[in-house]
Amino acid sequence: MAYNLLKGKKGIIFGALDKKSIAWKVAEKAHEEGAEFILTNTPIALRFGQLNELAEKCKAEIIPADATDIRDLEMLIQKSMEVLGGQVDFILHSIGMSMNVRKKRVYNDLSYDYFQKTLDISAVSFHKLLQTCYKFDAIKEWGSVVALSYIAAQRTLYGYNDMGDAKALLESIARSFGYIYGREKKIRVNTISQSPTRTTAGSGVKGIDGLMDFTERMSPLGNATAEECANFTIVLFSDLSKKVTMQNIFHDGGFSSIGMSLKAMQMYNRSLDCDDCPDIE
């Protein structure tokens, strides 16, 4: 059911790749709620993804851009304003990638070249985006910028590796730029800390199946799905959240506030009774 929450609003959505993507779900919901927007991803992602299908469904224009390249971002922002007829109301940053994770490099044996790329792609790109928007006065007063994060910014999760550092930086950028944008432009900047989600990128995280089972058992409401995250993102884009800024909001079924749930304890106790289970240091 649509509520016209974004009727007349215009925006830019970064990071949609295929139907598993949270950004893809956000685009579908934004279209349902009456928004007009630009879709963008890297040129290589456009070749391997299915973005044309989404663009056709949402009647959106695609503008390829590398979010780590200032020249690309400046071109994207200027062209988006031309296509949309002026400033935008909302932006989604749904970008993250770690070659260390892909190459299964453990945290105490990182490639520093990969590490720099992880930070640049997954976090510094957010600062570059905000700074470019600020330079071109691209976002309307009371506009909203949302980036997707994860609880590994605050807690150590096995296998998430240097992406945890990137998410911590991402959230810090949202607070720091959120202050400036709020003070000067009345623009909101927030991050959503989403449950582990089996997106195309998320599927590459070591042990994702076990992690999702664990968080499902730990969370009193269960894991939040990609579609549920999209619904929440729409609320943050809308005028219903005009005074919410500089926040990292956990959208994880309560996982972030749980120490040990009944379901998880039952599973743990069952493993203690297993005579054949190997010891883990």
C-alpha cells in the first residue's frame, strides 16, 4: 500500500545492482510513493547488473558514476539537477566493497592497498558525495541523506573484517557532515544499521548463513528484510522524520540491544551436550 509519502520529491539512489539489493528495493518503494529519481552505479556494475530493468520499471534515468571519483560525482550531481529540474530532496548511499573480504584476507593479515580501497569505496565516497552536493547546493532545505551501515561499526563480527572499520567511518561522517548540513541548510544526514541481509554483496561475507541464523535467533522481532529496510528508508526520506538527523538508527529487529536470547541460549546449551562437537579456541 502506498501513502504518497514522497509525492513530488526528487532524489538520487546509489548502489542498486540487482533484485537482491536494498537500493533496488528502495527505488521500487520510492517510485510507489510518488518520487522521481536518478539511478546511479559504477560503469562496470551497470554491465554486470540489471539496472536497466529497474530504470524502466521506475521511469528513472541512469547516470553512470564512480562515487570515489570527484569528477564523476560533479558530473552526476550537475546532470541530475538538469534532468530533475533543480535540487533534490533525498539521496541514498548504498555502497560498500572490500577486496580483503573477497580474497578472504583475515584482519591481522590485510592488504593495505585493499584496505585503502575498502575505506575509499565504502566510507570516504560518502564524504565526497556530501561535499560535492554542498559545493553545488544540490539538496533542498529539509532534504534527507541516508547511508546504509551495519552493527560491525560498533562490535567485532567474525568475517566482516575491514568493512567494520569502513562502517565506523561512514557513521562518523554522517554525524560530522550532518551537523554542518543541519546548521546551515536544515538538511538531515543519517545512517541505518541494517540486519545482515543476503544481498549480492552480503553473500560474499564469510559465514553469512550462520550469521543470519544467529541474528534471527537473537533478535526478538527477527532479522529485518531488505524490503523492510526500504520501507524504513522511505520514512527517513519523508517529511515524517524532519527532525531526525546525525543518527545511526538500528533497524535489526532488536538485535543491537540483546545480550542473549532464549532461542540462542537453547541452541548453545544443545551444543554443550554434543559429545562429537570439536573444541573451538
